[in-house]
Amino acid sequence: MRDFEDYRELSDEACQELINAARKQLGSRAVLLCHHYQRADVYQHADLTGDSLKLSRLASQTDAEYIVFCGVHFMAEVADMMTKPNQTAILPDLAAGCSMADMANLTKVERCWRELTAALGEDPANQVTPITYINSAADLKAFCGDRGGIVCTSSNAPVILDWALVRRPKILFFPDQHLGRWTGHQRGIPLDEMVVWDPDQPRGGLTQEQIRNAKILLWKGHCSVHQMFQPSHIAAFRAKHPEGKVISHPECSFEVCAASDYIGSTEYIVKIIKEAPAGTRWLVGTELNLVERLAREVAPEGKIVQFMSPTVCMCSTMQRIDPQHLAWTLENLVDGNVVNAIRVPEKETASARLAMERMLEVS
Ligand code: 13P
Ligand code: SF4
């Protein structure tokens, strides 16, 4: 087994050569799936790219023996759950997690469920469907699968909400309060019928009456990258460029989403700007690697793409997948050594797949 320490000090250029050579040797045995936030020096090696929904579909469609996932941990878990047992999902650096996904865990969600059941009783008029954003651990997807719940992504959240609301009157949405709130708002649910469940407070910090009156209980979680974007950034842009358009990811705050012209997943953001007329100007509220790449790609058409925040907002965990880790992973595969395989336990997979398949069917 090759030791990562031998790669740590290698230059990016040296790693690029090793990656290219290893990929040649592996051929179609390995496929590289890359999320849009991946850094340029890794993204250039991608076979397939996309947002979370697209990547989960792509993972389920590939026949490759190894799915090398350049993304974060929950994405590699999804790839493992959506592929066959003889395929292996690999995350080149196990430390590439998602800080938002870590804001909910099974112990806290089970306690929340018990407290909600105690507050709402058995009355069918008060029953709750759990919806987990795909940015969550596999055991939370399994929790939803076992309770008639479902998974959603940033690109299908509205239809998933519709699916849930025809089944039961209430929703527990975790872990991203912002995606839950914006989606509820899109579906006409008043803001005062969406309350925040604070998992660190007894009974979520809510009264029994607040729980009973709520349509959606929003887990108190957020993305540390998207919380950096502010309505004042949009106001400053509009004052300077009244003809410019603003596009944001739904993990941004409600105020940022409300002040934007377009809201959608990373794939949607890329598509809208690529299809926009030449010469247009855009302010984009999502991660910096995506925005910088897009700006470079559309510059020849005279389109100007600006990042929303004056400070650097990268997904620091996704950034951990670097050329050094990728070279180490691929060279090990060439030698027949699988490093950093992501394997979700079988029982968890069965329940989580149920919630994922419900989602894929609806969207
Ligand atoms: P997308 O599904 O839109 O790519 O979002 C994933 C994500 O983690 C955004 O922060
Ligand atoms: Fe998670 Fe935020 Fe990174 Fe997306 S940008 S993977 S939500 S930490």
C-alpha cells in the first residue's frame, strides 16, 4: 500500500502527471465524478460533473468498478448506496465532510422525533413526514426511509415538498433551515407556519402550541459558505449595475433568495448563465470555485460573472480533495489497493435507498 506521506510534498504538476498516467492504466475501470465546487486542478480530470441530484443519478448508471468521488462524504455515501455491490465508491480524502450535514445526527433527530410525537400525539391531522436534504449522513436517510419519509436535493425540493404534503399535514425538514424555508415559501406556506427546531434545546426550544401550529419544522442548520452572502451585497451590485442579474443557491438566507432574480442548484446556476445572452452581467451567490470557473468559461461571450461576497467563501472541506490525494488514490488503485472506500452498512443502505428511490421517482 502506498503511503500518503510520500505524496504530501509533491508539486501539483508532478501529481497531474501521475494522475494522467494512472488514469490511462485504469481505463474504464475507474470513473471520476466531480461536484461543481471542486477545485480546478481536480475538476479538470472529471469524467462526469453535476449537482447532487445529477451525480446521484450518474452514480447509479455507471458500470465502472471504482467510482472516485471528488466531492464530500455524503456524496460518496450516496454513490455507494446507488451502485451495485461489486462497485466501490472512493473518497480521496476522508476528511472531506460537509459541515452542514454534521449539524444533524441520528441521536438528535431521534430525540426530536420522540419529542414531536409526544407533543403531537396520534391524531392523523398532526402527522409528520421527515424530509432530509441529501446533505446528510446515510443513517438519516435511512431514518426517513423507515418512517415514510424522503430525501430531497436543491433541485427537486419543491416537488418533494408537494409529495410529502399530500401524504401527511406536517414536515420535519433537516438539516438546512434555509432550503426548507425557501421551498416552503415557494409553495405558499406562510413564514409564521415554519418554525425553527433547535436540536440543542429541550423540545426544540418551542412550545407545544408552536409545534401544533407549525406546518414545517425547520432544523436549525445552515451552510457556512452560503451564510456569508448578504442582501447588502445584492443591493450594492444593483445600485452599480441596474441591468445585472442575481442568481443564488437556495442554501442562502431567505433574505438573499428573496432579493435574487433566480434561485437554484449548482447545475441550474451553470445552465442559466451559460444559456444567457452574450454581454450579460451576473452576481452569483454560491461557492467560489464554481463561480470562478464559470466566469472564465463565459468570458469569451462578453458575459461578466461576479462572486457575491467581498470575502473568499470556499467549501473548505471539498477543497481537501487535492491533486496529491487524487494521485495517491489512483496509484493505489493501479497497484490493486483500494484506499478510502466508502461503505454504508447493508441494513442502513436498504432503508436509505428507499428514501432515495422515492426521491428519484418523484423528480
Ligand atoms: P447542489 O446539489 O446544488 O450541487 O448543492 C450541493 C451543495 O452542497 C451546495 O452547497
Ligand atoms: Fe456542505 Fe456548504 Fe460545502 Fe455544500 S458548500 S458541501 S452545504 S459545507
